[in-house]
Amino acid sequence: MNRYLQQLVELSNINKEIDAFTPKIEEIKKDLNAMLEKEKSLQEKIRQLQEQIKEYDDKVKKNEEHLEELSQKLKEIKQKSAAVKTEKEAKALQLEEDIAKEQIDFANEEIERLQKAKELKEEELNSVKEELENLQKELEAKKEEISKKLEEVEEERKKVYKKKEELLSQMDQKIISFYEKIRKWAKNTAVVPVKKQACYGCFMKINDKTYSEVIKGEEIVTCPHCGRILYIEKNKEEAKEEQSA
């Protein structure tokens, strides 16, 4: 295989290795991201529960203030009763007193209902807080575990980048520019093998003349259909012989 073509194949494979690090890193971070989303969800749940508890407190306070007003009203009714002169006035005051007492009963029942509802929300709040606390402990351990894995990946990536730099330093600049132009649109399929006389980039069959040139491997040949650089894959033993040559 032509030395330049061999270098292009190697460069293409290295770029594939480099691009493979992104999904690898995303996979490592996947569990952590899921846990962080859950943490965010629990924190939002806590905020909502705290707001609901505050609403219950506000409603209880309003009912207690209303009770004070009703209690004061009953005192005023008793004072007025002492000065009643007619049966009509007495009945009116009695009706006013009955209504006030009914309102007191209702307010007390409402306070009791609100306090019970508040207790249930407080129990739920404590449960969610405990869940969040346990999750945050797991998060710390997970962050440490992921940090170590990412360090390992970063070391691997540095080695691959170094390998790429060494290869680029040996390559002709015109060949690199030619490859990069194709790579702009073809990404990591800029250099593809030919199998069963078909380009493995666009999967179109190439003509006999082009196929013959690819087999010879003496020149850099591009697919007549898509423009990708073509080569014939060698088995491991052949590849080793070419690299050592």
C-alpha cells in the first residue's frame, strides 16, 4: 500500500479513536447525571412541600384571628343582652349569638383539619429530606468513582493525541489538507475500505478501473460517487509487514 495512503488509513483510525472518547465519557457520566437529576427533583419537592406547609400555617393563623374576632363578638352580645328591653331585641341577639357560635365551631374544625393536613405534609417532607440526604451521600461516592474513571480516560486520550501528533509530523501537509477537506463533510468516514467492489462510505459499486487502482494501492484513489478515499483492508499479518517495511 502507498505510504501516504497507509498514513491516511492510520490517521482516520486514530480520529475514530479520539471521537469514541466522547460517548465513552457520556456513558461514564450517565449514572451521575441521573442522580443529579433526581437530587434536583427532590429539592424541588422539598420546596413545594415547604410552601404547602406555610400555606396551612397561614390559613390556621387566619382562622385563629377569626376566632378571636368571634370571641370578642360573643362578649359584646352578652353585654348587649344585659340591656335588652324587648323580646324582639332578645331574639335578634340570640340569633346573632347562635351564628357566631356556629362560626366558632366551623373555625375550630377547620383549624383541626388544617393541622392534620400539615402534619401529613411534614411527615412527607421529613421522608423526602431523608431520601435526599441518602442520595447526596451516594452522590459523593459516585463523584469520586467517576472522577477516577475520567482520569483514566483522559490518560488514554492523551496517548492517542500524542500518537496523532507523531503521525501528523511525518505526513505531507498537502495530503493532510486533502484529507481534512473530505473530513469536513464525511467526518470519520473520509477514508473507507472497499468490500465486494463497493465503497463502504456511500455503498455504491465502483467501476473495474477504479477498483483495480484501489487494489494496487499505488496511488490515493477516491470514490467516483462520493469522493471518499478508498483502500483495501489488509489482514493483520499483511498490515504488520507493511508497517515494518
